[in-house]
Amino acid sequence: MVTTTAIILFTVLTTLALTWSWKILNWLWLKPKKLEKLMREQGLKGNSYRFLVGDIKDIVKSRKEATSKPMNLSDDIVPRMCSYFQQSAIKHGKNYFVWFGPTPRVTITDPELIKDVLNKNNDFRKPNTNPLVRLLANGLVTLEGEQWSKHRKIINPAFHFEKLKIMLPNFFKSCDDLISKWETMLSSDGSCEMDVWPFLQNLASDVISRTAFGSSYEEGMRIFQLQIEQAELTKTVMMNVYIPGWSFLPTPTHRRMKEIDRDVKASLTNMINKREKALKAGEATKDDLLSILLESNHKEMEEHGNNKNVGMSLEDVIEECKLFYFAGQETTSVLLVWTMVLLSRYPDWQTRAREEVLQVFGKEKPDFDGLSHLKIVTMIFNEVLRLYPPILALARTVHKDMKLGNLTLPAGVQVLLSIILVHHDSKIWGDDATMFNPERFSEGVLKATNGRYSFFPFGGGPRICIGQNFAMMEAKIAIAMILQHFSFELSPTYTHAPSTVITLQPQYGAHIILRKVEI
Ligand code: HEM
């Protein structure tokens, strides 16, 4: 009897060990080699697969070298931000792949193919991210299939124009606070030198806190600070090959990331509980994002018995709140900071923008209708988003063999849609592709791109950024109010060093001299 049990146990354990060994061998060697062969048959070129790490070590080294020192004051930032990809294109030609560990990524820079990938969101899906990366941003941005459609449908109304209009007073309040803070910092000659970057980060945090969650920056501060630390840790994790199960190892980084996540969730739960109480007492708005999410949660609770799966669970609501705290802050602040840097360097454009703002609003607060008359400001923002896209690239996984242009991509490869490479491509934008020239957008995006899909700072297709109009409205109000009150130029201490944490940020801040303008 004992012998039979031992034999069964031995057989089960051996089968398990063999199955796992096979899976690991397949994942780390057989599959990458098979994909490599299939890609080479397509005429795609790249380095030979190197066990486990692929090209990651070289990518990290090249990125470290490029960002170890500041660059000259130019907008030709591709050599700094994408040095490895630029070298790969020189070495292998236009159609190349790069190994992110055992997964090959094919870089796509043809606008028509990019459009195709983004429109076929069910075929080209978001890559399975490391669970540690999801601690920073999960929810809508990572969901797929029906879950994604359901969440997108529930959240969409929070960003409709009528809702944005209702949010306007909150945008003003946040921008007004910023202007007042800067005014108190002016010296007797009406000028002040400062790093505007942390102020713009705080502004974007304050705006999303007030508009989406009904609280102010001060209240949401703990969440933002934790999320900023989480973003730094996430960057380290993203630069390593992801090994399934690795996240369970109790390394100091992993432990801290999980601790931050628990803290953020506790703060959000507290905020949700407060809102629930206020809603019950009839004291809270029903128009902001948090209320829309909670209403959906109430529906889910009511319908749960009927198994309708109509709304979001409380877990879902918490994940979405976490995402919006991150997405609402990290991106718009980046757009604003590069706009201030570029307008400092190009005073003629600063003057033109100010003249337009004064012509549309005078000394008054910007109003909703006037925002759509800011033509010069819109041209400037488009040019800033072209040269300094807050998100440099988008990745998608190929789930089944897919045709893409002349290529047949085998299941298991990923495609990398490089926003920055397309935005800086001189074949698309002309010889002045790396120069700041908002004039190119004077007749709109369609004319500037000749109808091609070569300008996509907000992504595209069904998964286009849900906060696009929110971000543009916030940026327009902020820059209009800044221009009404101050003129600005770069400080001699400004150091030009674009770098990525998750988004494209100024590594050493943005030191600027502000001067009060009398209008
Ligand atoms: C200048 C500002 C912004 C830029 C450049 C930007 C850029 C992007 C891009 C490129 C994507 C597509 C990602 C992909 O396809 O993989 C995206 C998605 C998203 N963005 Fe933004 N974003 C900005 C502001 C915002 C704001 C203010 C919010 C929220 C308040 C927001 C929330 C989101 C969400 C939730 C998604 C995921 C949408 C989905 O998958 O259905 N973004 N954003």
C-alpha cells in the first residue's frame, strides 16, 4: 500500500516537474527561437536571441549613457530618448525587432500600419504587464475585451463636454491658486526665478483631485506622493526581464511597492466611505467621476443576485480611482512644463500666444466658449505634443498570426508603435522636423499630417485617451491664466535633460524667470 502511494506520488511529481521544465524551456528558448526564425523569414532583422535577457541589458546601458549628462538646448531629442532604437534602425534597416527579454518587439513607424494596429484593438491587445507594474496603474488602461468595453462605457460620460463645462470653476480655482502662489513669490522688481516643474505637477494633481474626486490637492497629497514614489520604483521594475512569480520574492523594492499600494488603497477607501456618507445625506455632487463610479457600484450590488454584471465592484472602483489619480496628473503636467520651456525659448510665440489670450479674454477669467477660439495656443500645444509627446511609445501583443501590411506577424510577438520616432521623422514632417514650428499646425492637424496617421500623442482607435479633452481644457486654462499674469524666460540655471520616468519629464526640473506683466 505504502509502495503504491509512493509510486503515485513519484509519478505525479515527476509529471509536474517535466511539464514545468517543458514550459520553462519553451518560454525561454524554444518559442523565442521559433519566433526569430518566422520573423527572419519575413525579412525582419534584429540581433540573435540571447537567453532570458535578449537586448534588455544593451537597451538599459544605452539609455543610461544617453541620459547620464544633459543635452544641448535643442529639440532633437530622439538620439537621447531612443538611442538603442535609432542604432538598431541604422544596423538592421527600417524593419527590425528588438528583444525585450524572451519577447521580440517589432518597431512599427509606418503611419498606415499604426492606424491599423490601433483600430484593431481586439486583435492587437495590451501586453500582459508585470503585476508589480499594475500596482501603479490598472483598471481601464490595462483591461481587455468585455471588461474593458463595460468600464469604458461607464466612465465615458464623466468626460463629456457638458460634464467638462460643469468642472470649469474647479479648473479656475486650481489655476488661480497657482497664480496667487507665484505672485507672492515675486521680489520687489516683479520677477522671480523658480523651478516651475513641481508647481505644475501640483496644479495637475489639484485639478484631478477637485474635478474627479471632489477633494483638493492637500487632501489627495498623500496619494500623489505615494504614486510618485511608485512610478520611480515601477521604472526600475520595468527595466528588468519579467519572470512569472518573481513579484512574490520579498525584495526591498517589491515589499515597498506592495506597501505603497496598501496605503493608496486605504486612503482611497477612506475617501470613498466619506463620499458614500455625503451621498446618503444628499450633500455630494453626482457629476464627478467618483460619483459615476460609485453609482455603477450601487447598480452592481443591486443586480448581483440576478448575476447581471452590470456595474463595477468596489475593487474595480478603487483601481479606477488609482488610475485616474495617476493618469490625470502625470501627463498634463508634462504638456504644461514643456510648453513653458519652449515658450521661454521662443519669445515671439509667447508674445503671439499672449496677444491671442488677451484678445479673447482680456483680463477676465477664461470662459468655456472662448477656449475654442484659442487658435495660436492650440497650434503651440500640438507642436509641443509632437516634439515632446508625454508617452513615447505604445506596445501591443499579437495573439494570433496577423497580417500587417506586407508582414505576417506570428502570435507571440509584440509591436512597438513609437510615437516619438514618427513625430520626429523628417520624411513625414520635412527638414525642420526637429524644430519648434507651430505654424505647421496653422490649418489644423489634418492638413499638417496630409491626412496620415502621423500625429497621435493621445493614441488612437477605440482606446484613444479618454481624458484628451479634459487635458486640453486644463492646459488651455492654465497657460491662458499664466500668460495673462506673467512673461517668462529660461533661467541661466536651466539644464536641458528630457528623461522618462513613465512619461517624458525634465530630469533637472524647469528653472524659469517669471516677470509680472501689466495688462
Ligand atoms: C496631455 C495629456 C495626456 C496624454 C498625452 C495622454 C496620452 C494617452 C495615450 C497615448 C493613451 C493610449 C494608451 C494606449 O493606447 O496604450 C492614453 C490612454 C488613457 N488616458 Fe490619457 N493622456 C493624457 C491625459 C489624460 C488625462 C488627463 C486622463 C484622465 C483624467 C487620462 C486617462 C487615460 C485613460 C484612462 C486611458 C486608457 C483608455 C483606454 O484604454 O480605454 N489621460 N492616454
